[in-house]
Amino acid sequence: MESRPSKVGQDRDRISALPDDLLLEILGRLTLHEAVRAGAVSTRWRHLPHQLSRVDLDLDEFQFKGRAPLESMDAFTGAVCRLLPTSCPPAECKCDCNSRRSVKALRLRFHLSAPNLSSIGRAVEDTVSRGHTECLEFDVIPPTSDSDLTAVGRTELGQQFMSFSHACPIAFRWLTDLSLTSLDLGEADLPSLMGACDKLQHMSLTSCRLGWHSALEIDVPNSAIQSLDFVRCSCMRIELVSLPKLTHLMCECWNSENPPLCLGYVPQLRSVILCSHAGVGQAPFTLSKCLTTNVASLSQLHLNFSCQMIWIKPEHPKLLTPIFRNLKDLWLWHIFLECDLNWTLFILEAAPALQMFIEQILAICFE
């Protein structure tokens, strides 16, 4: 056979010969850290990480042994500013594609560091101002472990976060997901924040103090929030006066009075999760008092009180029917009830549409 010239050099890297659109599809399936590393090993790929439409940066990726928290935040902030498109004219951009680039999804997980927040805020606002961002998520974590934070430290972090939100109104107006951990917020801070975040759909608060001496009232009739989670949060009671688009609500591990919730106008609420250890000073409550007839759309209810004490009072199905008439899934975990088996029959009678009923009752006192 006639030998042919070798094309090994030409065929060595067929992937790099693909058009940018296909290469971006490949990089989009990697983590951002992996995509940047891939871009660093080839001049052909070097500009591609700056064209990704999804940017996910986690502070944990910048924390190394021996590096101080401020140094980690400096490195994180530098990566944010390099990877997000700038607002400068194309002539001043090092990469022309950067000036035309659109970021559809942006997730940042970081802790509050005053020297860095303004830079992060400006970079995010430059990005979302282009109008193409569909998902913007902030996950704010404490700079130290939760056990090392003092009450003063939590208060300072809360004030710092609220200052950050006021200084970057455009960024927070585009925010769709927000997670806060170990912050102390004033009674008016959370409702104000919800009102300022026009696109906010999901909010999660963990180990946050939300005003201890009075009930937390949330009245934001124009809010787009669909999901709201409270985990180990401190306040006397949570009163959802108006959240018209809320569909999911979770309260986990509270130490306030019972019931922890007072529901107002929540016409689309479909899923409620209540789980907590019962405290000595917390009195039992009835489900009708906690949920009220304003949750007629409720289809899923999960209760888990860790068998600490009697927390649920039996009540007649006539009181539960307006709440349970559309209920399809009911989970009762570790419920310790001082009642007879009529409790189960009452629930079944009050929930004609029930499809799944899982009940784990650890002790029942028969009459």
C-alpha cells in the first residue's frame, strides 16, 4: 500500500478544532474551577471561560491552609471581577468578547468582608445591567464557625449585610435566590429586603435572629417569593401577612411560642414543613390555629416534633376540613399524641383528597 503523509500533528487535538459554541457547551458541564484550569493549558481555550453563560463561585475554593479569611476573600473577589463582564467600552476591554457577553446564571457564595463588598457589588451590577441574567444567587456565610460568633458579631454582620444591600440596589433588584446564615436582622430589615428584591423567588435563613421581643411581620404583597425556609431562627412568632406567590414554607427548630406561625394572605401555599424539638415552656397547639383557613390550596404537610412532648391537640374534622380539603400528602413523624385513634379518623375525614398518609406515632394513650 502506498504510504500517506502523517497527519498526527494536525489531528492531535480535534476537540480544539471545534467551534467556540460547542467548546462552551463542553466547558459548561464542568465546574467553573475545572473550566478555568482547562482554559489555562491551551491558548485556543484561554478566552473561553470568559464567555461562559453560567458562573458559580464558592469561597471554599479559595480557602487554603494558612490563608487568612481576608486573603481568601481578596482572591475570591479578584476571580469575580475577572470572570464577570465589565461595563467598559470594547476598545478598553482586554477581550472584546467580554464586552458582548451575557451571563444567564450567577451564583456567589461568600462571607461579608467590607473591603471586598463594593467590588463584588459593582461587578454584579455591571453584569445584570445587561438584562440577560435569569438567575442570580447570593449565599452569605459567616467568616467563622457559628459557635465562635458573639452576639455583637452577629449584629455587626447583619448591619454590614443591610448596608451592602442598600449600596447595591440594582444587584439586589435582580436577585432570585438568597441564603443568609448567622446574621442578626432588625424587625424591619427582612420585610424591607423582600420588598427591595423584585425578582426574589427563594429565601433561606439559618441561625438568624429576626427580632426577639416582637413578632416578625412580613407584609409584601408585591413580592415574587415562592419558597421560604426558616432554620434555627429566633423570633417570637412569624406572621406572614401577605405573600401572594408563596408555595413552600418550612420552619425547622424554633424556640419561640407555639404555634410559631400565623398565616395571612398566602393563597398559593401548597407545601408546609414544621419540625422541631419541643421545649418545656412551649404549649401544645391545634393545626387549625397554626394553618388557618387561608391555606385552602395546601397539598403537602410534613410534621416532625421528635417525640419530646405533646404538641398537637386533636380537634374535630369540621375545623380541619377547610384546611385539608385539598391535602394529598400528610407525613406525621415522631408525633406523641395524648388521644385515641379518633385522631387518625378525624384526619381521614377532613382530607377527602388524601393520597399518601404516613403516620409514626410513638405513644398513644387510649381512653
